[in-house]
Amino acid sequence: MGKTDFAEAYTEKMFPEVASPAGRIDPEFEDIFDNFAYDEVITEEGKNVPAKDRFMAILAALIGSQAIDEYALMMPAALNFGVTPDEVKEIVYQGVPYLGIGRVRPFIKRTNKIFDYSGLSVEKPARNTVRPETRLEKGIEAQVEIFGEGMREFYKSGPEESRHINLWLARNCFGDYYTRTGLTLAQRELITFCFLMAQGGCESQLEAHVIGNLRLGHSKQYLINVVSQCVPYIGYPRCLNALTCINRGNAQFEAHK
């Protein structure tokens, strides 16, 4: 079959210092995969996204699907396409409230190892912007900006026995993570969408974050294009589920404009 010229050139741009990132362990498979992932997916007319967005989405999807070996392969490629070390770190940090530390800690370790091996370092090691007394307030502000005024009192809602979870959501998920520097609010919503899509089983939350993305300026077509870029990395079933969530979330968004 052989590799297309576009796929060959794109691979060289992703991995300029190695002849083949996978070492040509299985050349026939690699030609099939590379021609799809590094040519067809990227060159499909009207279905692309900016390269930096593509790689941020891919890294988040790989974390969400627990694909640590592929993450280790693609993280240096993301850096070669403009994703900064600070942004990589924030993508990993952002995964914790959505995936849990048990799933994310291996990625923290692997990221640090790759940085050490490559001689890279983050520009701003301290990216926290809140204090203990402000994290709830700032978290609520982030929730309102993403989802609207209906979230302002959400932390007080729900049955008494489980209301503390809504409080933690505002104070921890949004207060501790969304308020950090290194990524914009829109970028955080994009990678959160990718975490949930790749993790699977979170369709109701995925629909909510479709709406959050739309409110922050990401169009329906943009989200479809992001899903398209993730097909080679997380497979068709979860991407098809994500498309259903995009349609449902967009319908809700349009109905409440």
C-alpha cells in the first residue's frame, strides 16, 4: 500500500528527529493508520481544525481513554505543533476532576519524564489564581460564564444529603481548576468535552459541556470537526456517541437562545 506523500510529510513534521515514531514494528499497519490519521482525517475538506486545537484535543482524548503509550508518542508531536509545556501540564491537571486521580496520575508522571528527557520546562510553574477564601466565588463565576446565570445558586441545590457534591463542584472542579492560568476558559471546555467523549458513559455531562462550548463560541461544526480528529485515537463508537450528544446539546442551546 505504502504511505501517501502527505502522511509522510506530516509524520516527519510531528517527529522530526526520528525516522518512524513506532519504529516500523508493523509497517503494513502503520501505512494504513498513518494514511488515515495523518492524511485523510486532516485533509477532509471542511472538517479540519487548527493544528494546535487538534493536538490539544488528541492529548485530552488519549488521557480520557487511558491510552498512556499513545499519549507519550503524541505529546512531543503536540509540542512540535505549538502546544506549550504549560498548556500540556494544564491539560493533564484539568483531567483530574473529570477522570479522577487514579486515571490521571500516570499521565502526570509520564509528562514530567518526557519534559525531563527533552530538557523542557514550564514557563510559569505556579498557575493557581485563587485563595481558600475565594475559590467558591471564583468557581461560581466560571460556572456562570460557561453555563449561564442558572448556575449561580446551583451549589445550594439538590437534596440535603448530597448537596455537598454540588458545593464541591463549584469550589473544587471550577474553583480550583477552571480558574488556573495556562489555558483559556474556551480551551478548558474543549478538552473537557474530549475527556468526557473519550471516557464514555458520561453522555448527560457531555451534552452539558456541548452547551458550554457553544456558549463560549465553539460552533456545532467545530465540535463535529474536533470529534472527527479524534476518531483514529478513540475509535468510532465513542465518537458516534459524541455526535449524538452534539446534536442534542445544540438543540437545547438553540431552543434557549
